[in-house]
Amino acid sequence: MAQVNPYLTFNGNCEAAFLFYKSVFGGEFTYIGKFKDMPSEQPLPAGTEDLIMHVSLPISKETILMGSDTSEAFGQQPVTAGTNFSVSINTESEDEAKKLFEGLSNGGKVTMPLEKTFWGALFGMFIDKFGILWMVNYDYEQK
């Protein structure tokens, strides 16, 4: 089966966001590159040199969180984070769910506290301090 990984796009604060995510998830970047590191015969537009071209952070055997900055200089209009998707994390334990929820929501806005639900899970939602929507879930009956 194909692997599906979230790819997050930021408006100039990708590096700060991924350093934050790394502090919560742990691990090491498998790649982090800035636009100035990219070989090109064309000069970079002013102010884009230190923006993140691509970053990869493995967060499990199956999942890599990836991202980059965008810029009007590259023909992409930066926009604020949308509300049409969330990054959903399914954990292996209650403790892991609590750790990730508390860590990732730090400085953000909790929209649904992490609580036991009627459907048999520990579940909560928040918007992190970078505007990304997250859901954290631990199913009590593991399948």
C-alpha cells in the first residue's frame, strides 16, 4: 500500500514550526534544506534565501511529517492555515496521547479537550501555535 504523509506549508515560519514538532515528537530530521542550498542558475528572489525548501521529520515507522515555506516570489500566494484538514495522530497508549496533546497544543488553542469519549477513545483537538489543526486519539480497545 502507498504511504500517505502530511505535507505542511508555511508562510516563513516552517523552521520554527518543525523545531517545535521535533521537540515534541523527538527524532531527527532526515532532511532540512533552505532555498539557498538549492543549486540553481537563477538568482533567488530577495528574502527567500533562508526559507525552508523542504524538511522531513520521521514520527513513526510509517509516517514522515514534511513541510516547506511558500512565497509570492515563487508564484505561490501565502495563505493562513485552512480549516479543511487536520493532522490526526493515533497513539499506542494513553500516556503517549497525553504527552503529544500537551506538547503540540502548547501555545495554541484547544478546541476539544483530551477526554474519554462515548465511542471508547481518549480524544481531543487543537490548533497549534502555527495554525495547524490536530486531532489526537487513543482507542481503548486496540484492534
